[in-house]
Amino acid sequence: MGIQFSTGEQSELTFLTMGKKYKVLRLVLGDQLNIQHSWFKKSAPDTLHVLMEVKTETDYVWHHIQKACAFFAAMENFAELLNNKGFETIYLRLDDPKNKQNFSDNLNDLIDKLGIREFHYQLPDEYRLDQELSNFCKRLSIAYSVFDTEHFYTSRTELGDLFAGKKELLMESFYRAMRSKHHILLDDGQNPLGGKWNFDEANRKKLPKNHKPNPPLLFNNDVSKLYKRIRDAAIKTIGTIDPKHLLWPINREQSLKLLRYFCENCLPLFGTFQDAMHTSEWSLYHSRLSFSLNTKLISPVEVVNAAVKYWKENRKSIAMNQIEGFIRQILGWREYMRGIYWMKMPTFEKMNFFEHDRKLPKWYWTGETDMNCLKHSINQSLEYAYAHHIQRLMITGNFALLAGINPDEVDFWYLGIYIDAIQWVEITNTRGMSQYADGGIIGSKPYTATANYIHKMSNYCDSCKYERTEKTGEDSCPFNSLYWDFHDRNRTKLGKNHRLSMVYRIWDKMDPDLRSEVLRRADFVLKNLNDL
């Protein structure tokens, strides 16, 4: 049969397949583009694979336009790949007049019109889709089967099983267990290479003056047709794009090329500068593989194995902290966040430990603020659909936490603006790690900081309107007064946290008049968030 791309322009090529009947229908979601899955070991003429562009996926948040285009481009490429390998495939486009714009109704239509006798799908990574497809199958009058995605190191329940009966869900404990289980960076099958499990203390360096990182590897993918399709459908998006030059990888070949580039050009200094921020560098030594990983174009096993192999071949020039820091991100943090997600959903997405209720400042959508760190981080996000973990945690996330922004608002922004944002990894990092809305499930204390930390890790403060050393006055950095105000107003909930004892001792020793002045400055900032 060959692949059918349904379009509004060619109505005869809708998602009907020339009257052909199939026994099995398999749904492939936009983040399940794994050609190494067991589904694709051998083609079968009676099995039809379907990929869909639907508005239920484009409209639940305001996605970055690069994110929307990248997902659709990757999906189209994957459908073509399946077709080239002999798999019966259909691709339902956003503009198809028979597209009912949600998975369930489209699937019902296909099942009815094609004489389908069995439905297959892979476990979704998002809770809402897991519920939708589970409920869909309960209503089916035909047989159905559910398959693992064959992507992650861990199962959905593995983290919960590991911590059964324990009070704390320590990432470090999970990370060590994963290293041991999968025999990664061990010297004798038990002990960590280098004598330590964690080299994070060596990974907190500011980018030196005149230091120039290697330029990022960018792609030039023409997504003009996809861009037009999204615009014609009046999909609400954010950010900017050059539709003739999408810089993100949209197929497996490009993803593997980016992985190789990272190992050869970025891994040698990844750990050292993984927390650094700079106004002239948006990519630094980061891999930017998260979109490829989260769409399953490549697997975490491939990424870890490739990085470890390259490190072993170049151990004389790549220090232990570089490879360990990277492995901790993939094998540790990524798998840990997924485990927390499936352990705590759906209650996790409603948690609001501090009962924060303020609206997100308008400049989060425009970058138009005089705070240089936020202006730069947000504009970078709008331009590239990307910011690295410290920009997300300690700049945009830190400010939202100190300002008492409703976690729902923060989630909505983060889930839309970043190329790699899918709820299972976004909400755990945002509502949990960044906003402490979970009350300490993920972090042992809130991740808050004053301008001192921002200056320590970046050059953002150098050209800012606000004075990083001042706590009070109209030119004082808003982070400083908000930091103390946050801890003061939340003392009932945080006062007994042993990791914050020093913070409260410093606050209590501060001159009473200065404390009052700091709180007045914070009150002014909170009342004028949109004007900062």
C-alpha cells in the first residue's frame, strides 16, 4: 500500500485506505518514535500503524512554535521511515477534514471503517494519555493489547519498589542502585570508578573570562509546510522560528550525529561548566539531546553507552567529573523523575505546599524585564525553545518560587516553552524540584537563592539595572528582598528544616530596622511584578 498522508488539499487521500481491510491497528504516539522497538522487527501486511496530529495535543498548553514543528516533523519522518521499511502506515494530518482532532474518535473511525479486529498501543509516558487510552480500550468491543515502550532503564514502578517502606526518596540512593544494577562506571563490579559516586562539587564552575566553548551543532531542517499547517489551524503558540532552518534534530540519523558531536566536543568539559550561565552562550557544553531522547529517536542506553565508550577511549583527556556528571543526568535524574511521576500521579499535579496563588508576570511570555538574568534566560527560551537546567531551576524557577507564583501557572509555562517538555519530566522538575510544591518529595529544601548565587555562576549581573549587592532601595536586586521575604513568610512550614537553620539564624541576627526595610522592598516588588 505505501504510506498515506492525509491532507485537506487532497481529500481523496484521507485516512481511508482504498477499501483495504486490516486485522491489527497500532497507534504510535508522537513521543514513541522508536524504530528499535520490537514492533518494527518484522512487517506484517495485516497490521496498520497510525500516527496522528490532533488538536488535543497542540492545545492543552501554548507550545513553542519550534516544539510543535519539531514534533510534527519527527512524526512525519518516522512515518516515512516505517513505510520505507515495509510497514503499513497512515499519517493523519492536522488539516485533514476527517480528522476529529482527538485520539479516541479517530481510532474509533479507523476501527469501524477498516474492519479492525485488534488494537495495540504502547504505554504512554503522560498520565492523561494513559488514562485516555485505558478508558478507550475499556469501551472497545474488539481485543486489545498494551506494550512497553522498551525505552527506559526502569519500569514505571521500579523506583517505588526500591523505596518501599522508606520515608525518603533520595535520588542519590536511586542513582547508585542504577549504577550498580547496570554496571556503569564501576571499577570491580561494586565500587565506583574514581573512588566516589558523585563528583558534583567539581561541577560548579563559572565560565572564565574569554573562555569560548565549542559552537553548538545546529541543523537546517525546512519545516515551512508544517509551520503553515499549524498557522492555518490557528494553533496558539509562543516563541520564534525560522521555518526554513529548524535547528533541532528531527530523525534518528540527526540525533545520533548530535550524540557523537557531544561526546567529541562537549563531554570533555561538560561537568565542569554544566551549571555555568553566560549572556553570549546559550548551549555551552550541554548535549541538547533531551528532545531526541524524549521522542525516543534514541535511547538512554545508547546515550550512556556512547558517552562511557568515548570517555574510556579518552580517559587521559577527560576527567572523571565530566562523564559522571553526564551519566547522573541520564541514568540518575531522568529515570528518577519518571519514577516519581508514576509513583505520585495524579495527586502530584495538584500539590501546592505553600498555597501560592499569584499570576505569572507578563514578561515571562515576552522577556521584557529589566532583570538581566530573567531577560536573558526568557529571551533565550523564546528564541531557541531551550534553556539548561540551572537557568530553569535557579533563574526562572527561583524567581517564580520567591514571588509566590501559582504552580499551575509555572507548569503551564514550562510545559509549553521548552522543546523537550513532556509532563512526566516537566512537572516533576517544575512543581517538585523548582517550586517545592510537593513539600519535599523530591528536594530536601526549596532551591532558592539571592543575586549572590546568580553572580557566582554567570555574568548576568554585570550589565543589570539592579544592584546585586543591595537588599533594599529601588535599585536593589529583587531576588535579594524576595529571598528573605519568602523565608520569613514561610517560617511556619520551613523553620524546622535543618538545611535552612543557617538561613534563619542570619535572618534573626539581622538588624530589626534592616529586616523591616527588606520586607517593605519585597512588598513593593510583589505588588509591581509586571513592572520589574
